[in-house]
Amino acid sequence: MVAHTPDELTDDTSTEFVNALTAAINEQHFQVVLQMDHSETLDSAGLEALLDIQDLTREQGGNLKISGLEDPGRKILEITRIDQRIDLFDSVIDAVSSFQ
């Protein structure tokens, strides 16, 4: 499943976003790619949302990948070392292909 993150993945949007993805994951969509090419703002709640989604996919035997994230978002994931927990890809095609 490919999901687009909101332009701002913050405290204001992260709960609704996680709830929507949780519903999809519970419907057997365990391999998730987050297309983050339009996400310009990412705060601590957004980072927590990414980790929550990763935990949920892994509990179901799947995984989470991120595509299209550019600076400063990519830099934030590097500084927080989340990039060592979640695979980052430049394109959706590369991210989806990595599941095989």
C-alpha cells in the first residue's frame, strides 16, 4: 500500500493519519510505503507517528518504507537516527520494489 503523508505531519495531523493507516493495516495491508514528497513540516508527534506505524506493520509481519522525503525532513530522520530503523528511498518505485 502506498499512502501519502499530509503536508504537515505534526501534532495536529498525526493522530488522524495514524488512525487511518491503522485501519488499512488491519485490513491486511502490511507492506506500507509512505510517500512524503509533499511533507514540509515534521515535528516530534510526526516522528512518533512514523515509529508507531512501523511498529504496527512489523507486528503484522510487514514493514514500512519512506519515499520522496527531502531536506529538511530527511535530515531530521538522520539526526534522530530514524533512518536506521526505516528504509528511505528516493522514489516510490524503488520503495515498492524493495519489498520483493
